Amino acid sequence: MKFEKVYRRAIISGFWVALVVLAMVGIMSYRSAMEYTKAAQSVKHTYRVLNAVKSCISNLVSVESEVRGYAITSDERYLGLFDIAEGDVKRGLIELQGLIIDPISVKYLAELETLTVSRLSRLKLTLEAVQTGGINEVRKVAGPGKDLMDEFRRIASLIENRQLQLLKERDDHEAAQSRRNLVVVALASTFAVVLLIVSMGLLEQQLKRRDVLEREVLEISEREQRRIGQDLHDGVCQQLTGIALLSRSLSSKLENPLAAEAADIVHWINECIEQTRQVTRGLHPVPSDPAGLMQALRELAENVGTMGKLSCQFICPRAVAIPDPHVATNLYRIAQEATQNALRHAAPEKIEIRLIYGDESIQLKVADNGSGLVKNQKSNGMGLEIMAHRAQAIGGSLEVHPGAVRGTVVTCTLPLKVLS
């Protein structure tokens, strides 16, 4: 009993641990998905920064182009385009300020802003020089514009490289994290599956052990009933028979009224002998020889017909030999329970007990033409469970279904391989 408790606890613990591990795997998978989402957002943010930097360079180049066009043509339309391009440059810098959070990139952005302010200031002086003194004055104030733009491009390139470096670091981190998660999930899943398989194996073994124990209990019960029946037949019945013979001999020697009283004693002793034999047949209904089941079912049909005052037939087209007394007794008990259920609940006029020897199985069928057992399921549930349990204990199966016209058909199917 203590071993059974430990066995049961091991199975339950195995299932719970497997469920916990699977739950942890699910949590890790969810976290990995969230991290992947964050990584995707980070990549998207990085490309927004890179596009903003390129836009700043492009806008500053546009500002210089408008100034150059005005200096060459003195067309005031370039001044309006200059204002637009200048506004784009300033908005681009503001956008970068909102996007860049990395300290190193923030430092580069500060330098970029300084260069941009310096370059825009120099370009405005160029415009003023064009308006006051023409192209010669422009040459005096323009200054080293190319150097400023080169420096601007260099700082912008540093920001781009830094963003790409951060992107690569994030990719490397996510790749490493993904590999770790993959290994953990694979190991945990394998462990959970193995644990579930082991637990299922232990559970299957316990169920098989329980089936074996139940079979042994039934065998012991039937064996004890047979022993008690045999003891009653060989012991009590024989002694009663001897007492009856002595009483009959004594009654023949006595004179009235003692002879009549002795005859009554003989009569009641014979009644007791008959009742004891009936009890013996109930305890040991199936003879021990292989053909005993057919004989027992034939007697059952006769008794049911007599007791129920109806037509009860035993039909066996082909002789069926059951060498195992345990199997034969359980088949008889199934037929007995089925006929009793029909008598108690279905009020039939006819019952048929069929024993059929097939190519792959032996079938025991009990069919009646009564009102049916399904309608009275509550009162018949235990009897059906007992029949199903007996069928399972001997390796067979039980089916209960309505008859073709009315009534109920109980079918127990026993594979032939069970008997081999």
C-alpha cells in the first residue's frame, strides 16, 4: 500500500512538473516574442535616424544651391526657395534631437548643429553681399564653405556609423539571446516531454497493475465461491443425504404417529438438501470442463424461462470450448446479469442467449423484446458497469444497444487470442 501511494505521488508530481516546465517555456516564448518586437522597433528607429541625417545633408545642400543660384542670376525667386530650404534644415535638426538618445550620437548632433548654424550664417552673409556689392563682394564673405560642408558631412557620417554600430550591437545581442532561449526552450521542452512520457508509462503500468489486481480479485472471488460450493456439495449435502437415509430407515421401524413425524423429518431434510444444491449451483454455476459454459447457459435459460414465465432460449450454432474457468464464469455472470436486468426492468416476453464462435472472436449476446434498459438508465447503471467491468477483466468488450424492433441487446465480444 505504501508503495502504491509513492507510485501515485510520483505520477502526479511528474505531470505537475511537466506542466510547470511547459508553462515556463510558454513564458519564455512570449518574452522572446516581445523582445523581437522591441528589436524590430529599434531597427525601425535607427533607420529613421539615418534617413533624418541624410535629409539634413540634402536640405543643407539645397540651401547652398539656392544661394549660388541667387548669386549668379540675382533672381529673387531663389530667396524664397532659400527660406524654404532653411526651414527644412532647422526642422530636420529638431527631428534629430527627438530621435537621437545615444550619448555619443547626442554629442555628434551638438557639433552638427553648431556647424549648421555657422554655415547658415555664412550663407546669409553671402546673400547680403550679393545684394550690396555683387559677385566681387561675395568672394570676400563666402569664406571656406567647402570645408564647412566637408566637416558637416564628416559629423553626419559619424552619427550614421554610430547608429549602425548600435544596430549591429543590438542584432548581436538579440542573436545571442535568441540562441540561449532556443537552447533553453529545446532542453525544457525535451525534459517536459520525457517527463510526460515517463509519467504516462508509469500511469499505464499502474493501470495494468490495477487490471491485474482486479482480475486476481475476481479470480479469487470465483475460486472461493467454487470452493464453498464444492464444500457444500461434498460435505453438507452428503451429510444431509446420510441423515435423510437414516431418518427414512428409522421411520420404517417406528409405528404411528412417530413414523409420520419421522417421515416429515425426512421430507424437510430433502428440502434442505435441494436448497443447498441450489446454493451450490449459484456459487459454482459453470462446470470445470471446457464445455461447461454451454451447459451452464442452457440451464440458465431454462431457469429464467421457468422463473419469469416467458420464452428463454439458448442458441449455440457451433460448440464453444472455454478452457479457462475464470473466463467461462465471467461470461456466465454477464449473461446472468443481462437476463436479470431484462426481467427486472424491461418486462420482456422473450429472451435469447446466443453463444457464437466466430473467426476472430467469441460473442455472447443476450437479446430481449422488452421495453428497453436505456429508458431506466439510473436503476440499470450499476449492473451495466459490473458487466462492462467483467468483460474488461477477461480481455473483452461490452456493448449495449437497442434491438432492431424493440428491447435491448447486450453483446460481449471476446477475442480468440485471449484464450490462446
